[in-house]
Amino acid sequence: MLIKIIKPGILNKITLLIILLFTSPLITCSQVKDCSFAYYNAMNLYNEGKVDTTFNLLSSCINGDQLFRKTSISTRVDIYRLCALSALLLDKPDDAQLNIRRLLKFRPYYKNDFAKDDLSEFRRIVTEFIVQPKLVMGINYFMDFPEVNVEKSLTAHTEPYTPEITSFSESGWGLLLENSFSKNIYAGIGLNMLYLDIMYDGAPLPFQQEFTYPIPIRYIESPVYAGYKLRIDKKIIPYFQIGLIGRYPLDYEVKRLKSEEYGEYYLVENYGNLAVFFDNYDRLDLSLGSGIKYSFKKTCLDFSIICFPLHINKNSIEEFNNINEIPPTESFAHADEIILLDLKRRLRIEFGYKYYFSFKAY
């Protein structure tokens, strides 16, 4: 009944103290602040051939959450290693694998630097594990290669002109967070800033031969994706990736307005007013791609090519052939010019730098 009342963490600490009192009579309770002292005692016991006592002492230390959390990572690794070696000598392969798995979480490249007294069975188990990054954070820069065409242009000005997109560019940067679910499969989320800049030559304004409108549009992007690594445990890792990208346009240098009947549009205010509609739904995209990671010990460089295969048309101003056909109650009807742009995002080239925060052995 008393054992049930005592919390497991306190019980493990009491067990550890009892073992230490029998193995090192000079120790006092105030000296047990972490598991360092237990490890050095266990090492002496292991060298004396008292493997069973070594295993029990280290197991109690590992299960004592409060003490073990206060122990440095390097000492934890030493404890996992010695506990695994003791377990193998006691013919406890499951306990050995468990502690080796824990060791590899902090020392993912341990197989490249075995200790001299590591048992051959210990080395075999370490080598059989495949260690992969578990939690990854990174930063990326990307360039898009869209197609932008003028579907329709409406104006009240009578001067003849040819509507034309003279230049456009789209690029951005962002942050990402990835988590692995197996040695091959991972998923991630991101937060990007996307910059779309279009230059449009429109209808001549009074006293001018032509007028160029800059159309700067900014988006917050939120990509969600999953990937599959085609090769693992190598420096060069190819992969496939699929995901969805949500976009939210910002009010930056152009106003984002909405018509109840014809949807969202942008109002560019300069010497003249230009209302810009998009023929495609730009808030959501399906992304398909592949890439290559060049991995270092704690970081990697990432290069990927992503395509956007789906383009969804939306209700717009296609039904109008003349600006006078637009109901005067619509706010965009009073703009100097109204254009309908066909924007199709085709391809994205992305460069990334990622940092491995944690690892997991499979």
C-alpha cells in the first residue's frame, strides 16, 4: 500500500539512493543532484564484473525523471551506452536495443566513432539502426515562373492602344518546420512571403501617349506538404513531395477590394486608376515536386523544383465587352481602365538551408 502511495519518480530516486549507499557508503543524499555520480559508480562496478548491479543502478537512474533531466547530454549518452553493454552481457537484447536507440538520438553518428571496449554485438546493433533527422527547421528562397496574359481590357478612353504586360516577376522567401514519421516519410509546414510584380502598359491618359502601371501584389503563403525520401543514410538524398499552398493577399501598395457579384480585385491608384481582376483562383494551389538534399552532420542544403498542375477559373468580368456595360453601382466601374489577367503559376525553383534539431533511430 505504501509503494502505491509513493510517486514513481520518488520511488526511483529512493531505489537509486539505496543502491548507491550499498555500492558507495560515503555518499550522502545531498550529493545526488544528477546521475553523474551514479554513472561513475556504475563504471567501477562494470569494470569489477558486477554487471547485474551496474544495469540495475543505471536503469534506476534513467527512470528517475527529475535526476536524469538534470544530467548533461554527454553523461546521458555514456549512461545509455554502459546500460546497453550491461544488458547484452545479461542476455537482455530488448533492453540493449532500447538504450542504443536512446543513445543514437543524441549521437546519430556514433557508428563512425566506436569506443575501443564496445562489444561486437553492441557494434552490430548500432550499425543496423538507421538514424534520420526527426525535427528540422529551415529557411528558403524561391523563384516562380508564371504565365501572365491580358485576357480583357476595358476603358472609356477612345485613343487606340494595345494592352501589354511589359514585365513580371515572382519570388519570395520563407521559414519551414518538418517532422519525420518514418525513415522515409516526413511532413512539413511553412510560412512564406511572396512578391508578385507586374508592369502593365495600358490605355493612354489625357495629354499622354501611354501610361505604365506598376502592379505590386504581396501574399502570405502557408504551404503544407509531405515527402518521401528515395534514398536514406547517404549525403545526397533525392525525394518526391506533394502539398497544398494557401495564399492570403495583403494590402500593400495596391488596395484589395471585393465586389459581391464579381469577386476580389486590386485597385492601382496612380495618375489613373486601374482595376485588376484575375481569371484564375490564386488562393490555393496543388504542388508536386522533387528535389535533392545534400546532407552534412547537423544541416543540409536543399534544391527542389515544384510544379503547379491545377488552375481553377473563377467568376470574373468576362461577360463584359464594353465598360459601359458594367453596372454603375460597382465601385470598379469608375476606374480609368479595367483589366482581366490570366495568371498561371507553372514552376517554382527553391533553395533551402535546413538545421537538424533532433534525430531518431529506426
